[in-house]
Amino acid sequence: MKKKNYLIILSCFLAILSIFIMACNGNKNNDKNRLITAEEWKTQYPYQYETYMKDLELDEIVSIPEQYPFLDVIYAGSSYGKYFIEPRGHNLSLTDVGETGRPHPKANCLTCKSSDFTYMVNTEGVEVYSREFNTVYEQLNELIGCYTCHENTGSEVVITHSYLKNALGENIKDYNVNDLSCGQCHCEYYFLKSTDEAKLAYTGLDNMNPEYILNFYIENNVAETTHGLTGTKIPKATHPEFETYLGEGSKHASFLDCADCHMGECTAADGTTFSDHFFTTPLDKPEVLETCKGCHPYDMAEYVHNIQKAVEDRTIEVGQELANMILALAAFKDSGKYSDEQLQPIKDLHREAQWYWDFVFGENSNGAHNSALSYDCLNKAETAINKAMDLMKAL
């Protein structure tokens, strides 16, 4: 009898212990009532968490307007010409958006800055985008964490931003999920006027190009700002890495994905292999550069830097031409000699030139993702600039 009681007590203890362990560890895959933080996952995924936190090392503040003096002309009327910094670590994005000199009247500016915000949109609906910025900002604690790419699954890659899923629809199955995971934030988006929600201008790969997006913005009267010198309605290219990498001319998109280059596989001291969650340039990752040698048996870092230097030089060249054209157009407008009908075709060319130039300038790889598309955009920008100058000469 005593033995039977002992077994019953032991069984109850083990059952209680099992419930306790499930509660602590999470039975996380089934927890739909809250966001599971990165901190909570670190015991189960210690190496991923450790490399994820290294992101805080990318904390240098580099002012873009200080590097490119002509931006005060190109972005006149927009705070981009005054406060615009080089991208820092994912874990600093919430700090940066809170401390930037660019005003944020609505919470939609937080779209990709915090997993908490993504969770709020997914559980409370698109009306979250319209809330007052500071009110929502004060509620956010989680940075760009595990939820953004994995929801509450731990390891499964999940697309959590509905605007990407809505844009691609049934075609989403044709895309590499690792590209989609990065592309849901590293993309060209706009805010719908009626709801303030984030949207994409295209519906699939065939329309995922700067020409289609510009035409969509023109037809739907989408503009970031009214240019302070010329009065032109200007759409602002955000950070179109997704569209650039998958765009025409890309040499790697058919057989590599974002994770292959920006994450890579690492081996810990105990022999455990894991995906590197330190999101930085592949040029700083020896294990990634080593895999490139199968196709590129030379100094890959130097090779990429040369590509970036050439694209950067061309971007500066066309940027200066764009600034000069803007100043010329502003002088024509301010002279009072020309009607709106005479100036509008030139303004249209200003919008076109600035869009194509900004599509390259706002993309964060400096040509490394798809130099062919970068040059194509810069050439189109220069063509529009020259047409505008010719029209002014003809007036």
C-alpha cells in the first residue's frame, strides 16, 4: 500500500514538474496571447541570441547630409536634408526613430522599428498606424526581435508584415522565404492616405521595378513632400533593397538569398552549428567570404568595394547634376516669367530624375546588390535632368 502511494505521489510530482517546465520554456509555439521576447528565447537559442546582441556594436552615428552637401538642395522642404543618418544596428532602430530630427506625427513611422509594433498591428488592426506617434512609442519595449522574423515559433521563418503578404498574394509561395523575411522591412513602401497603413505599390515580381512604382505613385498622387525650392510633388524612395536585389540585372537572386550572405553558418566552441544573427555587411564575415571563393577565386572584399566605389562616384556625379537642375528650375519659377503650364513639364522631369536617383541613393548596398539596376536608374535620372535643362533653355 505504501509503495502504491509512493508511486502516486511520484507521478503527481512528475506531472507538476512537466507543467512547470512547459510554463517556463514556453510551450512557446502555442502562445498566441503575447509577444515572446528575444530575451526569453536566449536559453533555447544562446548562440543566435549572442550574435543578435552584437548588433548593438553598430552604434556610430554618421550624418549623411554632412557627407553630401548637395542634399540640402535635393531634399529641400524635407527634413531628410537636415537629419538623415547612415543605418545602424537593428537593435538601435527604435532609439534612432525616437531621436531623429524628422518629425513623426503618426505611429506608422514605427512600422519596421519594433517587434512590439508589428505585434500590435497584427492583433489590433491597421488603425494602430493612425495613432499618435509618442503615445505608441512609449508603449514599445521590444526592439527588432525574434517575433519580426519568426513570430512566436522560435525557429520557423514567418512573414509577419501583412502588407507584403497582401501585395504578393498567392504569388508569395514563389519567393524564397528568407528573401521575404528581410524584404518585409527592407523594401520600398508608402502610407495609404485613408488609413495611414504601410502598403507596397506592386503586386508581384513583374511590377517590382522603379518604373512601375513611379507610375503608380504618379497615378495615385503619392508624394512624400512638396519640394521646397521648385514646388514639385516628390515621392521619397525609402530603402528598396528587396526590389533592387530581385530586380532585373541581379546576378545572384536566382540561387542565393539574403541569409546566405548576411547571416551564414557559424560553429560554436562546443561544435554547435547555428545561423549568425549579427546582421551586418558580408564583407566583415570571413565565413561568408570563404563560401564566395567557389565562384570568385580572388579578394572578394576588394572586388565588392570597387563595385561600390564606382556606383558611389556615379551617384555623386548625377546627384550634383540633379541639384544644379533643381536650382535652375527654382530660379525659373521664382522669376515670375513663366506660367504653371510652362513649368509643369519641367517639374515632371524633376520628379522623375529625383525618383530614379533616390532609388539608388536610398538603397543601402551602394550597388553591391545589383549594380546593373543602379546604373540603369542613374542613367535614367541623368536623361531626365538633361531633358529638363533643354526645356528651360527653350523657354
